[in-house]
Amino acid sequence: MRSPAESENAARSPCTLCGARDAALLSRKDRRGRPLRTVLCRGCGLAWSDPLPAPDALASYYRDRYRREYQGTQRPRRVHIYRNGRNAIDRFRQLRRWLSPQARVLDVGCGGGELLYLFARQGYRATGIEPHAGFAEFAIREYNLDVRIGGVEQVELEAASFDLIALYHVLEHTLSPDLVLAQVRRWLKPTGALAVEVPNLEATCQAPNHRFHRAHLFHFTHATLAALGQREGLRAEHAELSADGGNLFMVFRPAEPAPVDRTALRENFVRVQSRLAQHTWLQHYTSPRPYLRAVRRLVRTLEEHWAVRGRRCGREILDACFAALPAA
């Protein structure tokens, strides 16, 4: 029988990246104070919710409850549409260097369709995947978009058919991020690009007790995301952090699958554990960062409510939002 100390250092499910079960306990609670056990693999530095939920329960959650629980709605509200429209412009500018004229693009986890609609307006052949039926149906009806309802593992698409595939804040929600990367690689053309953005586990822009989120099953660093892609036949070509360090953006190209460098990943665990330990409540709340973040959120909220005044539908909001963006 395991001792309590041994149980703390043993993951109930093996690490998706390196297969180890030796893990350090990072947290017992989520950002709302509810029970959620999060561990950090000592073999590579990948973090995850342990144990992981059952596949059927997770699919049901994203299909029926996720949007209501985190956004309070079953279809996009006007302020959400405007906010996501502004985000879509930023993402489009970020992706433009990997887009060729008439490219075929896939937005996985397309939500209410804002980025997908921008792609279509710019002349690209755009397809989306969205597990939440209400948001997917809104995108189809409001913008006449090609959106497939379901998860990556439930949708059938032609192999080697997309020039660019985007996964913005999707991978951390999946039960098997390795299988998701393997699947989207099959959909990618040999000359195509895969863009992935995930929360950065090493970020210090949020309070330490706000780091873990019930809907985020996995937590990545540059090293673990690049290594997982490498193992699944994707070579990291470009990486950058958002201005506040909260998000990690990485672009991959198809390549031959390759084993991961276990020595480098063990060093990654030590570095990540040390960085997380140094991010304390005292350090966080004696810096100006949380207060500036709160002010920026207030200003953004006021701007959003002002911007949608008099706008009656999603298309009208996005058309106004995208009007100043030059055509591709």
C-alpha cells in the first residue's frame, strides 16, 4: 500500500508526453476554490488535471454546458461578438504571414465564427469545427459559414486538404492533445502550417490561485508544446508570447515524427517548478500588474458596450468591426 507521500507524487493517469507517473502536486483547487487536482510531470514538465474526466462526460460538457457555465449563454451575445471580432483581427494579422492567396483554412474550436467569418470576407476558403451546438448553429445561420459540429475526433475531413489550421485555446481543453495534433496533421497539406495558441503555464500575469481552470485539462510550456508536436510529426517553426506573457503561440510545419529529448525535458520540469514556486501571493499583489489588468478590463468592457449600441445582429457588428481591415 502506498504511503501518503508516495500517493502525492504518483499521477493517477500517465503523462501524455513522456509516459511517466512520477509527478509533483501543483494544486488541489481550481480558480473558483473547487476541488481540482493538478500535477506537474517530473519527467518533462507537462501539467494536467489528474485524474482526467471520462470521454463521454467531457464531450457532453462541451456540447451542452461549457458556454453557459463560462459565458452565461447558449449563443453569442453582442458584446462577445464584438470582443471576439477584435480578437479575430489580431489573430488574422498574426496568421497572415502563413497565408497564401485562396488558401484553404480550418479554424478548430471556431466558437461563434468571428475569425472564420473574417477569413471568408478576406477571400479564403474557410471551414470551422465547434463542439458546442448553440455557437456552431449561430455561426452557420448568422454568417452562412461551413461549420462542422463536434470535436476533432468526431469530424471527417479530407486528408492533406488545408493550407492553414488554427487551434486558438483548444488544445488545453482536449482529453488527448497528442491525438488531436496527430489528427490535424493528417488534414494539413505537406506545405501547410498549423498555428496553436495555449495558456502559458509559466505566466505570472494572474494570481497564483487563478492559474488552474476546470475546463483546462493540460498546461503547456514552450518545451512541452514543441516536444509534443515533434513526437506527432510537427516541427515548431515559430513561437512567441503575448504581451503579458499569458499565452504561448506556436506555428508548426509537417515533418517526420521524432522522439523527444528526455534530458532537456527533465531540465524543463526543474525550471518550471522553480518558476511557479517563485510566483507568490505577496509578489503578485505588491506589483502593479493585477491593478493595471483590472483597469484595462474595465476600459475594455465600457468600450465593448459602447461599440455595440444600436447594432442588431452579429453580422452587423462584425462588418463594422472589420470594415477598416484591407482586403487580402
